[in-house]
Amino acid sequence: MVDQPNANAAIGQPTLPASISLALRGYQEQSEGQKIAGALIECLQSISRVIDLASLDGLTLAHDYIDAVRGLDRGYADATPPRLSDAESIGIGIVLAVMRDGLVKNHIVLRPDAIAALIQAPEDEDFKNALYSLAHLCGHVEGMACLERAFPHTTLRLVHEHPHDAQRWDVILACWGEFAACWISASFVGDLTEMIENVFLKHLEMARDAAARRIAAFRAHEDRQRVIADVYAVYGALMKYGAYHLGNILGLGKTAGDFPRTMAALDGHWFEDAFHDLDLVLRLLASELGRWPDKGRFEQLADLTDTLIEANELETIAALSRWDLGGLAN
């Protein structure tokens, strides 16, 4: 039995804080900003009856999205700057942990075009898609708040003494965040399940080539630690998008076997065992929601990533100092 993420969902009590900060950046017309702000708050109120938004600090709607993400006041010392992947740089938004009055909360930074359709009629497809985009980010808020309650300060992006620890926790937070967000927001997903599956299948197809390009780049920069970090990011992204797909699958009450394209793509694939192991770990995390005895189950997400790299790239990375990279990119 998998717990309902939001204990208030059954009775439909709104969980949006009475007062949250809402910043609008880059709007030329005040009336335009006010119109979308009104629609945004109304939708957040509705979503908060299904998704727990008690930990929401505020929301920034920014035309200068990258600057807004990097410039957000995180409220604590030793905060690492957000490391935006290519996908995140062009994505709909991001949820960042912040410290406010001694409490860890969550702040959403959004691209205006991602939710512009919220001013349209609720029956319009564009409105439904924009509502899901917002609900997905709200799912991140609840998922991270649940992790934070269990293990205080875990969701803050702090400076780690060892680079590998930082890489591992980037993967852990990304996998749990995407899984929880898709699981929690599945009731809003509508017809976007195929799109979610497509995102995973795209990364499944590209991962090994992307890793090879990062390794081949050693010829230009000759920085072994950079190669390790870049390769870890590639495999971590595949794990993240696997978790993204699996969260939606669980939220819909299905299993991976209900998705024939996914099963066909994984059949005999080097990621097949890792995907099923990932599914098992994430379902266990969901079944133990908020009752995790320690961080061990979460550490398993990073262990799976380490194993993938060891199986596929470790020998190559270890030999970088003497490897002729001329044929590696072919």
C-alpha cells in the first residue's frame, strides 16, 4: 500500500500559505503582470487542495529566468549556486530550497511562457497543460518538504567536502524530486503521459553518446576531474528521467509493463537492470513515505549511478592520462 502524499487531499483543505511572496520580473505592462498573477494564485489555491504547499516560500515569475534562478536569495551561508543542466536552462521552472526565519522552505522560479495559458478557459488544452506544469512544480515542493521533515537540511544545496559526495547528492535529490513530483501531480497529467515517456526514451537513446562526447573533450581541456563530473552528470540525468517516468507510472496506478514502448526499448539494453532496480527503490521510498529510518534508501539511488558508471565508463576514465581519444568519439 502506497501512502497518499498529501494527508489533506482526502478532505480537500487548501494548504497554500495565507501570505507568500510573488515576484514578477520583466513585465512591460503592469496590467499584464497583475492578470497572470491573479490566475496563478487562483490555480495555486486549487492545486493546494490536492498537493501540500505549506512549505511554499514564494514564487518568482521571471522573463530573465536564468538570472532569477542564480540570483535568488537562498537565505543561508554556504549555498552552492544552482547547477543548471541544458534541460533545466530551457525548462519550465525550478524549485529551490531556501532558509526563512530558521525554517527550510521551497521557492518556485518559473518562466512566464510556461504558465501564460492559465488566463485561458479551463477547458482549453493549453490551460490544462499549463496547469500540469504548475502542478508538477508544486509536486516538487511537497516531495522535498517530506524529505526535509524526515532529514532536516538534506534538501539545502550545501558545499560538500568531497566532489563525489556532491555528485551523489545531486543525483539523489534529482531522482527523488522528479519521481515525487510526477507521482504527486499525476492527477493533473491529462494526455501528457506519452510526452513524459518520450523524454525518458530520448535520454535513454542519447546517454552513451553524450558520455563519449564528454570523455572525448579531454583532448581539449585535459581536466580529468571535469570529465568525471561531466560523465556523472550524464548518467545522473538518465537516472533522473527514469525516475520522472516511473513517478508518473506509479501516480497513474500502473507498472512499467503497461508501457510497451518502454519495455521494447529496454529489452537487452545496458540500462535495463538499472531501470528495474530504480523502480524497486523508488517504490519502496514511496511505500515508506515519511517513515524512512535513515538515508540509506536514498543513497541507493546514487549507488545505482555509481554502478552504471563503473560498468560502462570507469576503465576509460581511469586511463585518460594515457588514452588516445582519437577513436573514442566515433
